Amino acid sequence: MTTAAAPPTRADLVAADAADSLAQIRGAFALPDGVIYLDGNSLGALPRATAGRVADLIDRQWGQDLIRSWNTNDWIGAPARIGAKIAPLIGAMPHEVIVADSTSVNLFKLVAGALGLRPDRRVVLTEPGNFPTDLYILQGLARLLGERVELRVRPRAELASAIGEDVAVVVLTHVHYKSAERWDMRDITTRAHAAGAVTVWDLSHSAGAVELDLNGAGVDLALGCGYKYFNGGPGAPSFVFVAERWQSALVSPLSGWMGHAAPFDFGDDYRPAGDIRAQLCGTPGMLGLTALEAGVDQFAGLNMAAVEAKGVALGEAFISLVEARCSSSGLTLASPRAPTPRGSHVSFRHPDGYAIMQALIARGVIGDFRAPDILRFGFTPLYLRFTDVWDAVEILRDVLASGEYRQPRFAERAAVT
Amino acid sequence: MTTAAAPPTRADLVAADAADSLAQIRGAFALPDGVIYLDGNSLGALPRATAGRVADLIDRQWGQDLIRSWNTNDWIGAPARIGAKIAPLIGAMPHEVIVADSTSVNLFKLVAGALGLRPDRRVVLTEPGNFPTDLYILQGLARLLGERVELRVRPRAELASAIGEDVAVVVLTHVHYKSAERWDMRDITTRAHAAGAVTVWDLSHSAGAVELDLNGAGVDLALGCGYKYFNGGPGAPSFVFVAERWQSALVSPLSGWMGHAAPFDFGDDYRPAGDIRAQLCGTPGMLGLTALEAGVDQFAGLNMAAVEAKGVALGEAFISLVEARCSSSGLTLASPRAPTPRGSHVSFRHPDGYAIMQALIARGVIGDFRAPDILRFGFTPLYLRFTDVWDAVEILRDVLASGEYRQPRFAERAAVT
């Protein structure tokens, strides 16, 4: 790819598409005509396989086989089966990952569980501006546990040095949801371990987009999202990683029956499964799981290093083209310029960010807005083309140059922005 | 209907079907040929509308409209919209019910929240033999909170008198999952209030089957299941009821972003929605919600007293026919004989219960087994016929009389029993 100093030509991007080893995967997704979808980091696109898989779940497995499907169609095994498929995509062993609940619920489980691994410490360390639900969940846990927890929030630049001997758990999101800044997972985990702390990594903006090596980095606990880069559908269930060495010690506070060692014995006393299943809680939601499995299956056989490299290259082309072709627009890069510490999305700031994004969406370029002034563009490696980047920048340039985003209709805030 | 003393004839049951005001609803369900489905209390049958609703969600709303659907297809409003549809079926106001998470997760939320309403008390009172996940979740909460909670478990016969001045929360399942015994919700709630306690009712085996009047009974908090009588599909999301008077005071320990007063402001500090939305946690799972809405929509316009009356009559016919026609079989009624304190399922005990149920399922009569010796038969009022009861009892009689259940293949335990 070209560098930021020399923006690519359209011919360069046509050539990049022709050379793209992942190009054929785009055909596995049902993308609408007239849309350049740069929001797969918020809601992944629909795999063509999903509708048929869910229809089979509904018509045959549920409608015809009914309750028997827990055995005959292995519904009961779905959370661990899909977890095992996610494992190689994040550098985990198959028995270290399971699908359950939402990212918010799983964060609560893991941080409460991690506190139990460090009974003589009470500090939970995170950064301000972390994805809000992460902060909110930690605040809720701290409120519930009172004196047992001290929530310590330190800016990114000070965080590493704040990992002291009193820290029980370090909770960070690997790729930042706004800026796409990427923590050095191995470095922070190593520092945490040196101080005697446990790490919980939120992989929501990483998994399925960047190469991850949880075991290589020594990560203790992690969780991530099913509906972003894994294309599991709106509100898809989340996944949980528990390193093998913690599986017998980690206690979930949400000790529902599916995490029991023998749920169908219907005994009165909770006895946790001694493995990753202890992170299950209630009855698994099979519609969401089935769609998530179809999404995860799109990654079968892919090299995550190649996936990351394409996402980074798409983002690099976008940054250099925006800076070259929309130079007087008032857009300011809000993501790292260097690709290495960046995730698979790119953010720019603009005081009229909301209206500009609405005008872009009206023209078929779908990104999203994050208050107060961030335009966020996701570069999903599986179904975006390099020429999509060119076309998106051309439309962005038009929207800015024409001032069409100043139309009153683009200023009206929708419920979800 | 006939009484237990005089079992109905098949002609009586044909007449009962002809007179059944709910009979036409059966046509709205896709029931497999050759099956008498007596397990709708575990997994409700498939409404014919569901497949089309979910296909529209996937193909159009997700596939074509993508992220925009949170606004344009009102995904963001789905949890409250479906809650408002459930409300009249349980005697609640529309703004008192919302759909979120699993029953296990919701029980944790509500009991932790209820403890916060009684900061000077630490006893959580329940009964042994409650549905296991209820006990497990309470045990997990007690373990997490340590000295803050004393879990007190008292047998049903002693429970009312155990509601003392030190009790913070009474947690009971309205209809027992095994026996179908039904608590007097108004009586227990009144006693709890007299002692200064708060009530949390699990409606998993009641909602959609028996008439409920939560506000009439003065209930504080409740939750229930989407995948049993509401026919929301395997692992459908759960619903939560918070009486209006508690909505501003009740604090969910699972303070995820969807419960925030302004989730899309992306602020760092949690500020709960002042209404039922504060019980939301993570991003709602739209596949599960869409199927649940189709299931709940089957109840539109139905009178729940009529629904309950039919369920009770089906169960009464079953009991009297089993006792009359399988009299030397070794089956013992494990549910109340009188219909009023019974839910919509009927249980019998038999030492060979597992094998008998497997033999029945092989013959197309699908009920379920609950360890150690319970055969459980659900009588779902929306799609069962009185003649189904006759036919099921005839097959049960055959299975018992022939001894076919003694075949080795029926003794092999499946993963889910």
C-alpha cells in the first residue's frame, strides 16, 4: 500500500482489490445495493448463510423436533461449540472460550470473579473514556460490593504506572471504541502480573478484526462481542475467555443452572462445572446462538494476520485520502496515524460531526457518530473493497464541499446515534 | 367438565373440544404430525407467524437496513414494547414490564435490587426444591455479598410463618416446576408486606398459563420466562416486572449501558433510567426478541381466565383418566388433585419414570422427566385439544401395560433429561 504522504490513486486501489487474498469472501455477505457499509464495527453485515441456518433452527429443530432438540440437535452443546470456533481467532484453546449472555453481563461475571482470585486486594483499575458499559458495570459492581471494591480510573498515559501492588484487577478494552487506539496487551498483562494483579480484556473492537494471541500475551480473562466483526446479528450473544489455569478457581457470581456441574440432576445446591461451562448462567438463547455460529463460520480457515493487515491497509488508505482530498474540511484525525497501534476503524473529529454523518448515510455511506464530535468509520476486512474506500472518500468530499450536511433534516437526532 | 370421580369418555372430550372457545388458536401453531406435545411448559411450540417475522428481521431489517434499524425498525424500543404486550397478561401496567436477559440473570438483578430497598435487613427467604436456578442464583448472590446476606430456606409448610421482621426479600416461584403447586400470591405478598419485606415472584411456570394479577396482589418485583407458555423459542429472553412505586428506588447491580438514562451520550458515569428501562443491561438480542414478540402476540385479545380454565380442565381430565385407566401402573399423582392450587401441568411419580417417559416420547407423546422420578405433562391451553388428553392417556396405558418401557434403549440417559 501507499503511505500517508502519497495517497493512493483509484488505480492503486483497483490493483489492491485484485491482489486481495480475502476478496472472494465478500460474496458470502448479503450487502444492500447502493451502500458502502463502514459500520461493521458496530453491527456486522449479514452472512448469506445466516437466514437458512436460522430457518432450519426455527422450522425443523424447534417446530418439528421441539424439546428433543436439546439433545438431538445438540442445542445444549452450542455455547461451547461456538466458543471453540472463536478460540483460534483470538489465540485461545478451544476449551477456554464459551458463548453466553451479553458483554455487559460477562464483564460483571469476570470482574467479580477476578476479585475473588485476589481476596486481599480491592482495587479495580481502568481508564476514563472506556466504552461506557464497561465503566457502568464496574460502577454497579463497586456500588453492590461497597468497601470490598475501590474503582480506580486513570488516564491512558498514567495507567501502566498505576498498576501497583494494591491492584486486584486491570480492566481494559483492547481497541478503543472511539479512537481505535490499541493497548499493548502483552505489556500491560506482564505489568499486571508483576504487580500480582489479574487482567480482564474487553475484545469487543478487536476480535474478528485484529490478530489476537491471548495465551501468548498471558491474558487471564477476556470477553468480547458477537455482533460486531463476528457478524452474529443485532445483539448477538457475547463470548468469554477463561485461561485454563483459572477455570477451577474462578467463581461466577451469576451461578445459574447452566453453569452447574450437573444441571439436570436438579439438586438444591450449586456446584460449579469445573471448566469453561461455569461461565454459563441461564438457558442459552438458540436463535442468537445460531446466527452467531453462522457469523463465526465465515472465519473458518482464515489467517487473522491477513485479516488484520487488510483492515489496517483499508484504514491507511482512508486516512491518506481524507487528508489529501478533504484537506480544508475541518476534519481532524482522532485515531493513531500509525497503523500498528490502531484497530480496524478510523475516527475523525468535526464540530458538525453528527450532521455530516447523517448526510453521508443519506448518500449510502454508513458510518456512525459518537458524541460529542466523532465520525467513526469501520473497515471490516471480510466484505470491504479498497475501491469502497475511494468511493466513500469521494462522497465525503462532496458532502463537505457542497455543505449539504447543513440541511436542517440532518440535525435531527435519532434515538440511537 | 367431569370430576375425578367420573372420568370423561372420549365423547365427552370431543364435545369439550367442540365447545372450546380457544380451539381455533391451535391453527396458529406449527405442530408436527404424529406428536401430542405435552411439554409446552418447558419449550412452547412454534407459532406459524414466527418464521416470517424472523426472516424479515434477518433479510430486510438486518441485511438491508443494517445499523439504521435501531431507529427505523425501532429495535431500540423492542424490550419495552414487548414488555407492554406481556403486561396485561400478568396484571401489570404497560410501563411496569420489560424484556431483558435470562430468568437467572433477572433474578440476580431483582434480588440484589430488593436487598437495596431493605438496607437494614439481610435475610433472603425461599423454599427448598425451588427451581434449581433460583436457588443457585441466590447462593451465588449470598456468596458474593458475604455477611450482607443470610439465605434462609424453609419448607413450604413453614414458609409463611418464617416471614419475620428480619426478612428483607421473599423469593418464590409461583407455580412449582415439578408439582405445579401454586402459591397464594396475594396471601404471601400481604404477609411479606406486614413484616416489612419485599417480594420477588418467579412466574416462569405461570405466565401465559394461569391468570395473574400482580398489581391486585400487591407484588413488588417479578420475572418470568419467554420460552415456555409464551412460545418465544428456545432460550427466549426473560421479562421483568417492577411495580411503578419501586421504579425510581430499585437499583440494578447489572448497570449496563442500556439501563442508562441517556445511553447514547456515552458519558463516563452511570445514571439509571428512572423507569423500567433501568432493568436493561446489555444490547438487546433482536433475534430472540423478535421470536418472543411473535409468541406473545398469540395472546392478543385472549382472556387469561379462559386460558387458565382450559389448562385446568385439561389437567383435570388427564388426572381422572390416568387414575381410572392406568390404575395398577404404579403411577402416583405428584401434583395437587384440586385444580385451584395447581398450575397448567400435572406430574406423576413412578420409579421407572425416566424409561416410561422415553417410551412415551418414542410413541409421540412428548412430556418430560424431572429427577429422580417425576413424569411431567404440560397442558398448554393455546394448542392442545381435549381429545389429545384422551389419546395421550391411551398411549400411556399401552406403554405401561405392554412393559415396552423396560427395553434397554429407554434406559440410556441423554445429556438433557
